[in-house]
Amino acid sequence: MNGSTPRTGLTRGARRFRAGLMILLTGGFMSGIVSGQASVDPAAERSPEDSRGGDASTSAIIPTAPPEITPAILRSIERGLRFLATNQNRDGSWRTSGATGGYPTAMTSLAGLALMAGGNTPAQGPNAQNVSGALTYILKSSRRDGLIARLEEESHCMHGHGFAMLFLAQCHGMEEDPRRHAEVRLVLRRAIELTARSQSAAGGWLYTPDAGGDEGSVTVTQVQALRACRNAGLAVPKRVIDNAMRYLERSANPDGGIRYQVDDSGPSRPAITAAAVACYFNAGLYDHPRAAKALEFVEQHLSPARGRSASYFGHYFYAHLYMSQVMYLAGERRWGEYYPLISVNLLEQQDVDTGAWNGDQVGTTYGTAVALIILQAPYKNLPIMQR
């Protein structure tokens, strides 16, 4: 980005890191998006002349596709990657194209992760400059107190903060410039401290660091971000993660599903339940009774085989962002049944003209990033999708 050319050759740290991280994504958009169009800095707007990586060079990032990746899926992936590459803003950011706000920190982190799922790093790959630009933007979004957010998203900043930590943790071992690597590490250390001191007494998190409350989707975002940081070699207080896992356990209903908040008596939320199962599996708790019961609930309510009868409640992309992780980590049988169905569903939803997906009314950046993370899971470039 900024006229630089992709660097070549992974450092020893990059090779070592590639073996471990952990992503993505809660859908902080479950209930945290405020209405109203966010203002956008005109300097950040993309111009037609400023497209990056929008030609055929974005194609065929992986020379040999895994067996799950059919020619149709490969073409879909290539079109989605091209959409992201050509819609990045000059400052390295992406924003939503929906009516709920721009959310540049969250959108940039998710788009960056989607490109990395295709084999790109800040230093290598056809979209290396896009990833490097996203990294620059997220680093500039960090504050001395540890929060990673832009002014326009302060009222609902903790989802974006968690996604940014995930993205930075993925970049941590891939950045070859020693100065930038040190900056990534410093920002992550401060972000970990911010998340730790923002945890509620019950063990969860809410939409802002000083809220003092909690809910399931924000909590999952922080748990996965903290585990990503720990897997990248940074110190994370064990008590913080332990308290968060207890929060999820206490949020479980008798049917195995997870409700919105630990202290309410509401119904189980299928999408949040899928995210919670991903947290259990990321922690290696595959045989935990709570995880097993929650997995059963997820399969009953979110299986793509159910079609329109599935219980998405407007959060289709969010739900499958996590269910795809769960099904992959649950073993070859479940993954072999799940991936062909979800890939067909996603290909049917892709815009024939732009190659984008419009996700959960949040916008095309969000939908395209999530769809690409799911479709590219067989490549195993994101360590969260590695058994």
C-alpha cells in the first residue's frame, strides 16, 4: 500500500506463528449496531483511480484447491476477493454500505481476515498491499488507553475492538518490518489490558469499556480475541478467560442454548450459542457437557439443511461465521455434511454483478468478509480453522 511493493520471504517468527492463532469473529452486530448513517471522512473515500488489486491478480491465490473447493466455489471466492480489494478506501479502511453506520474498525478487521484466509499476509500474496493497508489503519485506530476504535463508533466499540485484536494477532507473526512488528505487539498488549479491566463482575462485556454490564455476543468477541493473543505468544490473564467461560456456562438454558444475557430469563439464541460452542472448542473443551448440549442445540436450529425453517432471526451470516468453525472443529463427518450445503447457500446469495454478499442488513463489506472466511475455511490459512 502507499506505493510499496509486497515483500517476500517469511521470517522465522512468521513461519512459527502460522501454526497458531484463533479467530474470528462474534457478531457484535447481534444487537449492538446503532441506527443512523455514520459520518465518513471524505479523505477516506475511495476514488475510481485508487482501486487496489482489482484485476485477475487476485485470482488463484492457492495453486491447488482442497477437494471441497469446487470450480464454482473457487470462482465465487475469486470474485469476492476482487470485490474487497477494489473497495478498500485510501486510508486502508473498509466500511459498511448499509444504513446502520460505518464501523470502520470492525469492517477493516473482518475484511483483512477474509483476505488472509485466502493466503495473503502483510508481506506476501496478491493482496499483500491491501492487508498491509488494513494493518496500518487498525494500528492508527489504537489509543493509549488500549481501546482500538474510531470516534464515530465509540457508542458500540467493543465488538470492533475484539475483531481488531483478532486481526492484529493474526498479523503479529506475519509482519516482517521489526518496527511494525513491535508496534503490533505494543498495541495488542494495551488492548489486552483494556479488555481485562472492562470485564463485568459477572465475567462478560458490553458495548463500551466502561458499561459495567454484559451480553453474549460481545463476550464471545473478547474471549476469542484474548485466545488469539495468547496463541500469538502474548500474556493473557487466565482468570479473565476463566471468568468469561463461566459467564457462558451460567448463560445456558435447560435446552442447551445460550441466552442473550446471564441475568435475564429470555429464550436461547441460536447464533450466540454457535459462538459459545466455538469458544469451548477453541479452548480444547470438545467433550465438555455444556459444549455437547449446546452443539446439539445449534445443529437442531441452524443446520443449512433446514433451509428457511432455520432459526437465524436476521443473523444468518453471524450464525454461520461461528457454525462453520464449530462444524470444522467437530470432525470430518460433520464438516463433510455441512460445507457442501453452506457453500451452495452462499453461492446463491452472491451478487451476480459485483461478487459481493449483503450480510444481515449490515452491508456488503461485512457479508462478503464473512462469506469468504467460511468458503475459504478448507485452505486452513486462519489457524482457527485448523483442528
